[in-house]
Amino acid sequence: MVTTKQGKSGKTSINFNYNYGITEQFKQLDVLNSQEWINVRTEAILNQSRASNPDAPFATARSSALTGIRLAGTLTDAEISALPTYDWQKESFRQGTLSTYELAIRGGNDKTTFSLSTSYNGADANLRKVDFERGTLALNLGHKVNTKLSIDSKINMSTTTANGQFGSPNGGSFLGAAAFSGSLMIPTNPIYNEDGTYFGTPSTGGTAGILNQNIIQVADLNTIRATINQMVGNLSLTYKITDGLVIKPFVGLDYRLIKGFNFSDPRTADGFNVRGRTQNQYNENINILSNVTLNYNKSFGKHTVGFLAGAEYRSDVNEGVSTVSENLPTPEFKYASSAANPISIGGFWTGNKKSAVFSNVRYEYAGKYLISLVGRYDGSSRFGANYKYAFFPSVSGSWVASEEEFLKTSSLINLLKIRASYGSTGNDQIGNFPSLGLFGGGFAYNGQAGMAPGGLPNPDLKWERNVTLNLGVDAGLWNDRVTVSADIFRRDSEDLLLNQPIPVTNGFTSITKNVGNMRNDGLELEIGFVPVKTKDLTWKTSFNYTIIDNKITKLYDGIAPLPNKDSIIALPGDTRFAVGYPAFAIFNTEYAGVNPATGRPFWNDANGNPTYRVQTPRDLKYFGTNQSKFYGGWTNNVTYKGLTLDVLVQYDYGRFENNAQNAFLSELGGRTFNTLRSEYDKRWQKPGDITNVPRPYNGNAELNGSGNFTGTRMLQDASYIRLKQVSLSYDLPKKMTTAMKIQGLQFYVQAFNVMTWSKWEGYDAEFINLGSGNNGIIPLSRSYIGGVKLTF
């Protein structure tokens, strides 16, 4: 149950908060200048040529390198040394700004209370042409009709507009994203012409190199915008039937209208050949939730009993249309009505419904012993006709040992609570129609509209069940100068909802089924201390730690083991799931380094023997997972009179991910992309060099060898420790605020993402789109904010 701030009877209070800040690039990748890049590209071409002709001349290779980026092949050493270097990465980023305005008014009387708040958030990101605006308005009303009946209503409205960068991590268009391509552009390309216009436009043949487009022009002229208008409202009644017995009906609406607009300017590479392209998407989401609960609580001496019974219903409908149009008269005419060539129109409808009945019985004795029983009977339209409903029971209990006579007078222990629970919950987070045999339209047959099957039915598709056993303890020592909260748990996920591959002779490649089990064993620990506590100075610190051991324990029958010593059993075509390994496991071929004699990369086969050419699935081995082994944080709060200092450090250990962006940046002239200086400095150059970076080679694949980036070469540890937040605030003394006739005045400064320690070689280790790669990810920024809070 999520609640928001309510009004209170009494004097009306007004709260105002304003802050402003700047953001800066968290990290810049160190790439080659023009001379270094020409050198490494020449090496790559020469190494390829000499693989078949040991006498291939250096001059020919350098001429090819120069002409490949539109420079004269006859440039002398002095002319190459004089070439300028253009910093596309620096031009892609900027100093960003943040600002927030918040106003809240709360008050009321004994019958009616209210809370009215509004806010504005604006942000210009530190990446070119990326910004964000959000405005909100919220009203909460509560009214007591009489001693038995009260009414509560809430309405929250917001509008959000975000302009994003061209491209995304999940699509090929990330090549045009400044966050990805800024470091990859060939440094000999100017960004602007002498007259200030963009260099390398489509009309002049583009820029030199594979990217072949001016990414600054793309960022400035193209538009990718999403606008979300949302209204969340609910109404609830609370009626006291008798003493201790209350009935509460509730109905809520979550309405969202999402508008997407994508404009490819005709002056950019993406819109040049079609004279501009405009795309519109409209997505309407209506989520209705209603429930009714009957709650009874009563105390009899040392005994307290409680009973809750309820029912709920939820409908979630999503509907949308989209259009694509091309050929616009001028870049200023961006909308579909101006286009001469309508390309396509699409539409969709999807939805699901859920219903449930539930109950909870509680018993407490003397504030020391508590037992609770919960039962839910849930139904979801997403499952097959035979298994739409399932029952999920649970039981929990606790013992407050510190309330026992033998501990009540203890000067050491002021709280000792032992907890235990066992129960199950359901998961239906799959598509809306995987259990149905679908048909889809949009097909034509002999000039007539037609349909075709879209999926196989599975009437036996059912709930994924998570069964959890949890044992916990809460303790407070020395009047809470030391606090401890610890939980150990085992969560068994049964009947996992996964796509099972099937023979293509069925007409489809997979079907959603309940195909396996998974186990999570874990520990959650939080320890708090109050090292200093005086009249004026208090220091509170806490440390939390979570460790989870995750394993797939069962998959469907008929899966053949992979033929290597680790006996991996994995889903055909999907090596993320294997019995005995974590979910989303990483199976790959082992990169073994570089042959010191030749500079060629090699790998270890299934038996650990070196090879220049790997075979899959024979040589696959396990190399960790995207999931963390453990994670947590360390918080500190120091107060001295009116000053308050808060510090948060967070950490994450044991995640691994393929650094896809760095794979491009490590090609060492294999193609016309720029290169990281660290790879350039470590590359193999002559017989006897000991390194794990192979020699530059045109095409990135040696003769009769696997590609240079095959296997685990770019698999990196994404663990990190981050100084996440530092905040310092000062509250004016009460004497001063009283003289100013206000209730409170606070000044504060904050810094976010202050410092990071990590082996990850990309922009940021925290947000790398685990499982999908980091191509096109907008890197995290460091920000500094100052603000004021006023209450009167």
C-alpha cells in the first residue's frame, strides 16, 4: 500500500522548495589523435597484406590508409604531423543544468483536511540535445461525514516531455548516437566548415569512416521526443460497521497517454534519401483497479485478534496507433500532414485482467507473540483455460523476546525480535496472450485481405510460483546505539515461464511454457551504529549487505549436454539458462591472449588447448553472470546543531557484461573507427611482446582464424564502489525563524555520483543495460545542486 502526504487539521502550512544545479560528464574516453590513428590503420593494412605477401611495401599500406579516409595518399611525414585532431567526443557533451520548484499547501479542520502540491522539474542533460521537463499537480482530500463514515480522494496529474538522443542500445541506429559515436569518429574529420556549417553532410558525401555521418548534425537537427500525460486518481470510503469492524471500498484509475515523435531531418543521413521522415506514435493505457476490504481488530486483555477479507479486480488495456510519412517540403514542416508520401499506418490493442480474493488472520498475545495467516486466490487472463486461477498461502510469526521478563530489565538488549515466514506468491509477468492460438492480420492473398497464425496455443500455461522461507532477527543494543536486522531466505521459483524452442516444422520456433525451477538462497544484513550522541552532535552510520546465490535447478526434458568438460546443459539457442548455473549465465569461448611470436590472438578449446579457431558449442565455458554476487551500501548521518551531513556509498560486486562499445573502440584500425589509447599502447608490435592485445589487422580476423573479438576478450567485471551522494544542509535556528515569522528555513547543497572505483572500462558501470550491451547508453553524469526549503 503506497500512501502520499495528507493534510492535517489546524493551521494551514505552506512549503516551498527550490534548487538549481549543474551536471558534468562523468568520464571521457581517451582515444587516438589523427597521427596515431593513421599509424595504427597503416599497421592493420600492412599486417593483412604481409600475411599473404611478406614483401608487401609499407608505402602502399599507408597510402591505402590515407585514401580510405579521403586524404591524399601521397602525404609526407611532415604533412601527416601537421594534420589537426578534432575532438568529436568533447563536442558531443556539454555542461548540463537541473532545476526544481515545489510548492505544497496543507491544512484543514476536524471535518475536512486537504493537501495541494505542485512541482516543476527541468533538466538539460550533459549530452547534446537530451533534456527533460515534468510538471505535476496533486490534490488529496479527506472528509469525515460522521463518526462512522469518512471519504478520501486523491488525484495526481503530471505531464512529462523528454528529448532523447538518436539511437538506442537495442537498435542498429545507435551508430548515430553521440554517446556511442562521439569517441569513434575518425579524428581527421572536421566537425564544422570554416563558415560554421556542418562538415560532412550527406549532400557532400558524408564524413570519412564507417559512421559516415556528422553525429553533431544528427543530434542538433533530428528529433526524438516522448510526451507522457498521466492522471492517477482514486476514491475510497471507510465505514465503521461496529466497534473494530470496518469496511473499505476503493476504486482507482491510472490513465496514461504517451505520444512519441521521431523526425529525421532531410539534411541528415537518415532523412536525406527520402527528403525527411516523420513518425508519430500514440499509446493510450487505461488501468482500472478496484477492491473492497473488511477489516476487524479487537483486543481482549492481553489478546489481540485481527481479520481481513477482501476482493480485487484489475483491468489493464493498452491501445495505440502509429504513422510513418516521408518527403517533406522543408525541414520546418515536420508533421505528417505536410508529407507527400504516406508510408505506413499501424495500430494495436492489448490488455489483460486480473481478479483475486484474499484474507488475513492475525493473533497477538501480550505484544510478544504474533502469528499471521494469509491466503490469496489469484486469477489472470494471461494463462491457459485450465489454469487461470491458483491459490497462494503463507504463514508468518514473530517473538518479541525483549518483552519477556528475563530481558525487560536488560541494560544491554532493548529490542530482540525473532521472525519467521513461509509462503508463496505468483508471477504472471509475460505477454498478454501467450496461452492462446493467435491469428494476425496485415496479409494479402490474391488481392484480398488475409490472416495467418501468430502463435501456438498452450491451454496448460499456468502461474509461476515463488515459495519463500525467511528467518529473521531484529535487535537493538544499548538503547539502540547498535541495531541489527538480519534475514536469511530461500526462494524456490517453480514452473518458470520461459520460451521453449520447438522444431520449425511446427511453423514457429518457440512456445511459452512452464519449463523449469530456480532457487535463490540469500542473506540480507543491516547493521547500524550511533558512535556519537551528545546534546549538539550526533553521528549515525549503517551498513547493509545482500548476497544471493542463484541457480537453475530444473529445465524441461530432452536437452542434450554441451560436449565439453563442464557438462553444461542449456536451452538450445539460448545459453543464458543452464541447469546448475545462475539465470542469465554467460557461456562463451575463453580468450587466451596473444602469441608472442606472431601477435595473433588465440583461444582455449574445451580441453584447454590453444587454438586459433574456436568451435561452438564445443568450446563454450561458463564465465559468470549479469547478476550481482552481493551488493549494498553505507550511509552516514551527522548532525551538529542546525547542520546536517548525509553521505551515501553504494557497492555492487560480481556482475559481468560484454563491453560492446569498447569492442568497437578496440579494433586498432581493423575498420575505420577510432581506438582507445590504452589498447593502442598495449598492442603487439614485434616478436617477443607479451600482451593480451593482438596486432592490428584489417578486417579484425586473421587468415584461418576466428575474429579478434570472439569469446571473452571484451567480457569485463562491472563491479563498482561509488560515492553516490553527499548532502549538507543548514536549518536556521528557531529563534531566527520566529523573528522572521516563518516556521522553517533550510539551505542545502548536494553532490551526486561524486567518485567511482571500478574495473569497467566504459563510461559507467552502474547503468550498462545488462544483457543487452552498452551501445548507445547515455552515460551517468556527476551533478552539483544547491537549494532552499521554506515553510510558513
